[in-house]
Amino acid sequence: MPPPLHAPPSERVWYYAFRAICVLIFIFLVGPLLVIIPLSFNDLPYFTFTPAMLAFEEGAYSTKWYWEFFTEHSWQQAVKNSFLIAVFATLISTFLGTLAALGLSRPEMPFRKTIMALLISPMIVPLIISAAGMYFFYARIGIASTHFGVILAHAALGIPFVIITVTATLVGFDHQLTRAASSLGSSPTRTFFTVIVPLILPGVISGALLAFITSFDEVVVVLFVGSVEQRTIPWKMFSGIREEIRPTILAVATLLVFVSILLLTTLELLRRRSERLRGIRPQ
Amino acid sequence: MKRLLTATALATGVAFAGAAFTAGSAQAVDLTIVSWGGAYTASQQKAYHDPYMAANPGVTIINDDNAAEGLAKVRAQVESNNVTWDIVDMVAADAITACDEGLIMEIDPDTWLEPAPDGTPASEDFFAGTLTPGGTNCFIPQIVYSTTFGYRTDVFEGDQPSSIADVFDLEKFPGKRSLERRPINNLEWALLADGVAPADVYGMLSTDEGVARALAKLDTIKDQVVWWTKGAQPPQLLADGEVVMASAYNGRLFSAIAEKNQPIAMMWDRQIFDLDGWVVPVGVKDLEEVKKYLRFATDTQRLADQAKFISYGPARYSSAPLVGNHADLGIDMKPHMPTDPNNAATIFDFDYVWWADHRAELDEVFNTWLAK
Amino acid sequence: MTTVDDGVLRTADGVPLKRSLRRATARRRTRTFMLVVPILAFLMVTFVMPVADMLFRSVDNQIVSSVLPRTTIAIQSWDPLSEALPKEFVFEALVLDIQESFKDKTLGRAGRRLNFEKTGMTSLFRKTGRRAKLITEPSYRDQLIAVDKRWGELDTWKLIHRESDAVTESYFLSAVDLTFDESGDVSWKVEERRIYLFLFYRTLWMSALITVFCLLLGYPVAYLLATLPTRHSNLLLILVLLPFWTSLLVRTTAWIALLQSEGVLNDLMVFIGVVSEDGRLQLIHNKIGTFVAMTHILLPFMILPLYSVMKTIPPSYMRAARSLGAPPFLGFLKVYMPNTVPGIGAGCILVFILSIGYYITPALVGGQTGTFISNFIALHISETLNWGLAAALGVILLAVVLFLYFLYDRIVGVANMKLG
């Protein structure tokens, strides 16, 4: 709230200065993401604005990097791999994670804290250590350089996100509800689908989205565990940045920004729905 | 309704996955060939892979650009008995190490490889000693390449860089340089620029004082150096104007200069030759297919063909006379070869066997130096 | 429920109620535990065992003993401090081992393993391997020394003696810049070879500074979000969440485009005239690049926990401070700030933990001076092939991270972690 009119000038100055600082920080947060959007339409293979672009000359802008992305086989393969791996990794981690979160939310769960700490650890252990370990171990059990191996690895990395979001939804979950359902003659399965699922669904979906984006973004594990046949979009981007920096990467980056906006919107809608549902929950 | 939708979605997902998994295991033969990416892989694609796939419709060649990590990955694959690579492009020093450790297959040149058109057996047709670097016998050389320097032609007024000493001369030639992020070549060049006679370089680098002297020389330009790790980087850095001089593989510089018309020129002084060739990991899935490919891709004509696309010298005596003009530009490739007498006048005699021994230690010293 | 004479409560079938209840609880506990069994089994195979396997490599040392089995047994009788070469039968064992392993092509592995400790071992083994087949009768010792004089040096034998154990401490010593000197004692490496302590130190202080940057930038934003009406704050929260949800590589790419010397920021400064065309600033491939990009990437991890704590602080606190006569700033300092300490703690530890393990961003924008210990672990795995050293560095890094994780659990509680 703005300072009242009778506030001393110093307070008012501080108020506006504070706002200005916040605006700068928001620019720092979002600016870099916005800058790459026009850059990806550069006609020339540079990572900066050419004078012609600044003058809005015709021909300075082009969509050729997008064409390259949509027509080059290796990028298309990367898109396919990214989705394939992320979808299956998400299914695995969401299924296992939700099951575990249901257990963890019950007061009678033994070793609760230890198990929780263990399940969150894939997020905490430095990726390079996990990746290196998987690289050696998966090779030994014969699943390195396969889609299956990368999916398993990504599922492991996605689990903490599902656990965190689903347990958060279950905090304050009223266990009386399930008891009420069973006392009214509902079978456990029916109780699960008609009482529990609707309540935790928003949490499960946002957990799944986080697991999805974790896999979709992940590059270290793919670099180690995967080989060329598992190359994903981040894999291509990483090697692209290290080798020939082409604006195709900027085009891909721009598309990915829109993917994240899409996911974020979904998540925001879910959050609202969840709040609404929880709002009508009897105290 | 909702449940029906979920079930359908799941079923589609499973079907999609099933299709994706089986697509990889179709009847046809897949050969995964690991090489260095960029212009180099492109030249192999045109000279070897495309004609081979045209002649063998069942075969699909998959390019993996991870040769820079070739030794590490081959080792991990062989140790864990899970070899997914079929053929790997390696430099001679790495092939020595891999062969010593039993990670790659021994090769009998006369049964594996095609003789020269005049009937000379393969073992005598490849450049002397190149089939057996360091006394090992696991390596099929393809090309002789050189690491040399390129510089921007539009930066310096008057004199242009012409000797290795100029690379270290920041007063005469100010601006950023790019060097490869490893001790190999850089230590040699530093000593040469410091006035050490070529013949004394490795003797000197075998001592701590010699290494210290080389690093001290590199110290004089350290804060002006952008380090590269992949062969495609230095031409890019030069083209973008991020650096004014860069060490690079000569073939990459050639494609930046001749094919992409960048304002870059070559500086051949103290260029360093090295060998690059094929190796086959132990435990490869389908050895017969690998041998069939190698016999084709290393014959006299194919090696000569590669030189139409990139300026590396083919490793067979019989290929040299067949090296002709660039496939698209039509220019004569011979003067762009590192072996051309005009370019090779001050070539430095690289010792890959010495490096196979000292790599581990000097990597550590060099990385320590870099990080500080 | 029936009451029997002994006064113990029993269920209908006569079982004491206490026992029956205990059983029911145990049954329920088991049933609940079954819900986490699949995930534990899954993580065990896909995550815990791989990490453990990797960490085990830091002490695993079976190469020498498996390639040179006879020598390993024979050399046990030799006293490395005796100042005399081993006896003839040790030389004989070595010759037999070398002949056999040369044929099997495993000799090179032993040479390579020992080369990590002493340069030249690779070539010594290769050379000896090629000539050893000619040595068929005594004196093995003289003939070996004739092949290479290093077989007559005590250092070579001390090294083999030391590294023929199935476990080794030498990787860990290397990881903290220590080594064995000539007398077999542990001592510092020579100055030019010391690097890892320096790198750990750099990783820690750079991460600490990144954490501070995140706090400085994150605190005002979180405060603004927490004090605005929900309608506005939700909109601004999206600006925080957008980078959080955007690919790490996209963000890193964006910083490369902005910071490189022919990049947007330098172009802008040249255009304004702050720097000259030749005086373009080096903002990337050094520490600055790492600081800027990492702060940007980790900032949401600071804002979100701060925000969730600040949201719970009732605005009436500040009004109360005010009405009691405290100037706004003092009120903020004395009343508001102390209430946000849990958020500060949570955010800082989280950012710090994530930062010290980072690999991708420093690798792409850090150049040589802005790289972390993770980058060296990757280097030893994929370039120098010194997997044992990589594992030892990994163990130390993991120990630091787990300690902080433990701290985090104590302060915040893992169960209270919030995302998005």
C-alpha cells in the first residue's frame, strides 16, 4: 500500500525507491528470457542485434532458424526423445510418488522422517554424482545407452517433486473423511477414487508437471547415461552451445519459453481449483 | 467419461512407447559410428557413409559426435560388457592407450583391409608406421591432420602473424587468442616460441623445469586466451570476432575460409601433425558388418574422396595421386593439405607415444595451472 | 467386549484388548509401509546403488592385484623400508604376471593405474610387456633391470607394494592435495600440483556469494509479493515462476547472448559510449559469468521460501510497532525481519546446496576461473579417466551437501519444503 499522504517525505521517497528496485529485479528475472525472442528471428547467424534489426529493416528478420529446427532430422529426433522420455519418467515417478505420499501422510507410518529424507535426496545429491554413478552402474546392468535407462534415471530424479507436492496437498487431509466413507459402506477402492483422488488430484498433477519439466530439462544424466540415440533437446542445446553456436538454439529456446508459459498457466489454474476445493472442505 | 479418457490416454501412451521401442530393433543393421562432429563428420558422411549406405540398403549409419570422450566411453562400455558403439574415430595417442588396455580390437591389416589398386597389400600402403603407433596394432589410420593457427585478416594493419612467436606477442598482435584446453600442442608451442630447438622440446618437457618454463610462457598470454574444447569452436570464435587468432584443426579452418568465405587466413608455422583413424571396441555386436564397412571406407578411393570435402591428407600412399578438386568449389585441394611442401616447411614432429605416457600427469598440472 | 475375573479387558474372542490393539496397529503399520516399498525398491536400484557404486570407486583398488596376482602375493614378504630390492622370486613372479597379462591385454590397465601415482609407469609396463616373453630363466632380476633400469629402483617397488592392496587411500589423498613422499609418509604435493583444496574453497565461497546475491535480490521481491494484495501478487509471482519453469539451458543460452563480448550488453554499452569498441568487457567465461547466471537461475529458490514465510506474518505486527512509536525502518528491522529468519535460513541453505553441486552452467559460462568442483569431477570421468579420483572428490562434495541437507532438515524440515 502506498504511504499515507501525511507520511514524511523520506518515507515516500523510500517507498518509490523500493518499487524501482523491485522493478529492476523483475527485469533481471524475466528480461533475459524476453531478449532471446527477437534474437531468434535474426537473419544473420549472430547472437546479438544487428544494426539492420534495430532499424527494423526488411530482411533483417527471418524465420529460417525455426525452419531449420522443424526440418532437421536430429532436432526432430530430439523432440521425440524428449517427450518420450519425459512422459514415461513422469508416469513412473507420479505413480510411485503418489502411492508413497499417501503412506507418508498417515500418522502410523514407521521411519517416516528417514524415508522422506531418502525420497527427497535425488534432488539434493549433486547431479554430477548421480549421473556418474548411473553411468557406471547402468552400463553394468545393461541399460546404459537405452531409452529405458534414461527413463528410469529421470523417474528417480522426478520423485522428490511428486513427493513434495502431493504430501503438501495431504497436509491437513482429514482422515475422518475416509473413515466416514467406510462406515457408510464404501469399499477401500471406492473410497480411494471417490474421496481421496479428487482431493489430491491437483497436487498429483502439479507434481507430475514438475516431474515432467525436470526430465524435459535434464541434461547431465542424459549426457552420461544416454548415447546419440537418446539425445534430447537439452542435449542438443548443450552440445550446440559448446560447439557451433547457431541461432537455431535461440529459436528452440524461444519455443521452450512458450512451453513453460503453457505449463505454468496449467499449474496456476490447478492451484486455483485446489484452493477452491479445499475452501469448501469441512473444518 | 473422465475415466474413459484417462484409459484412452494411457493406452495411446503405451502404444506410442511400444512403437518407439520396436522401431530401434528392426531387421536392418544399425552401425553407430563415433566421430568428431561438424565439418569433419560431414566429410565422412559424404565420402564414406552415403556411398556405403547406397550400396548396402539394409544398413543405417548413425553418427555420434562424442569422439572427444571416446576413450572414456569405450572404456566404460567394455568394462561393463555393454558395447553400443561399433566404430570409433580416435587420435593415435588414445588408440595406443586403448589398445594397451585391451579395450579395442587388434587388427590384421591384410585380412581386414582392401589392398591398393595396384595390388600392394594394405600393410605396405598406409604411411610407414601409422598402422602400429607405439608398437600397438589396433589402429586404422584415415587421415593426417594438423593443428595450426588461423587469424583474422581484417584486424592487424601491416604485418600479419607469420610465426609461432607471434601468437605469444601481445604487443605486435594484441587481442584475444583461442587455444585448446589441454596441454598437448600448447606446451610444445610455448617452448618453441620461447626459443627452444624443436629437437629438444620433449626432452625438456620431461623435466619439471621444462614444464614450468612452458607454463611461464603461456602465462604471458593467459588472460587473453579463450579455451576451446571442441574442434568446431575455434573457427566459430574467429568468425564471430570473439578472438583474433586461434589454434584449430586445419580442415576446420579450411571450411571456414574456403566454404564460408570468412576473413580468416592460415598460419602454418610449427603446425603439428597427428594421425586420426578408426578403432573397434572389444565386444562389438556385429563384427562382420563392422569389418565390411571398414574395408569399404578405408580403400584407396574412399580416402582420396574424403579430401574432396575437407583438407586432410589421406593416410595411404596410393590415395595421394587421386586427391583432386573440392567437390563443390572446384578448387584444387593439394595446396590446402597440411602435407603440401609450402605448408610443411616448419612442421613440428609430434610425439604421440611420449604423450601416451605423460598425458595423465600433464593434464593434472595443466588443469591446476588453468584453474588458478 | 467381556470382562473376565483377572480384570483384563478382552475382545469378544477372549484376546486381551491391549494385545489385540497392538496387533491391529502393527498390521496397519505394515500395510502403510507397503505403500512406500515399491518406491524404495525403485530408488534403491535406480539411484542409491549407482551412487554407492560410484562412491566405492574412491577406495577400490583391485586393478594391480588382479593383473599381477603372483607379484601381489610375493611382494608381501618384502619390507618396503628395507632399502634393498625384493628377492629374486618376486622378480620372477612379476615376469610371469607380465607375460600373462600382456597376452591377455590387461597389463596396460595396471600401468595406467600406477601412472596416476607416478608418471612413466604406462611406458615402463608397455615396454616390459613387449620384451618380457624373452625372459625365460634366471636371473629374472638382472634381465628385468636390463629391460629398464627403473626395475632396479626402490620407488617402483614401493609403489607396487603400496597399490597391491585391495583398497587404497591414495585417491582421497590426491583429492585433498596430499601424496606419499619417498619415505612413504603422507605429505603435501608440490605447490604447482595442489588444486583440489583450492577448488573446494572456490566452490564454497562462490556459492556463498551467490547465496548472498540471491538473498539481496530475493528479499525485496518476496517482501513486495507478500505485502501486495493477492490479486497483484499472484500476477507478479508468475514473473518469478516463469524463469523457475524455464529450461536451465534456455536461461544459460540467454546469458551467453547477453554477456559475450560481441553480445547484447556489450553492444549496448558501446552504443551508449560507456566502453569503447576495443574496450569491450569480458563478462563471460570467467567468474562474472558464473555469478550472474547462477544468481539468476537460483533466485526463485530463494524467493519462494521467503515468500511463503512472509505471507504468514500478519501486517498488524508492523502497525503495532508503528503505533508504539517505532519509525518504519526500525519497526521493520526489529519486528518484521526476525520473523522472516526461518525463510532466510531455508532459502539460503537450499540455494547453497544447489549451487555447490552445479555443473552445467559453470561449464558453459564459467570459463576456467568460474568453474566448480563438479566440473573437475566430470573432467576426471570423461577426459583423464581417473575415476577413482573423481569418486573421491565426489565423496567429499557429497559429505558437504549431506551435512547441509541434515541442517536443512533440522531447521526447516524436509517435509515442509515447498515448490512453486
